[in-house]
Amino acid sequence: MLKRRRFKQSKTLHERLADEAARLREEAQALAPGRRREMLLRRARQDETAIQIESWLHSSGLRAPT
């Protein structure tokens, strides 16, 4: 049986998503309008949405259903 490789992340999920979103937006700005640029911008928006969801999930106002 294969053993799973594990490692500790040096950055939080929020930081990794923010870094990737910024990198994707920079890469998209360098491209001419087209399919590749739209794909990069879409992935950047998905990362930003994931940041918002992650923040919401970790907020103190969130409670378990009763």
C-alpha cells in the first residue's frame, strides 16, 4: 500500500489563495483579450470567492444548526 506524503503549509489558505489570485490577474493583464485571459480572470475570481467563503466559515457569527 502506498503511503501518503504529508507536509506542513508555510502559508495559510487565505494567503495562498490571495497570492494565486494576484498572480493570475497580473498574468491576465499581460495578455491580449481572448480565451486564455478570460480563463485566468475566472480562476482569479474563483480564488477570491474561496477567500470570502473561508472567511465566512471561520467567522465567530457562524453557529451549528440546533
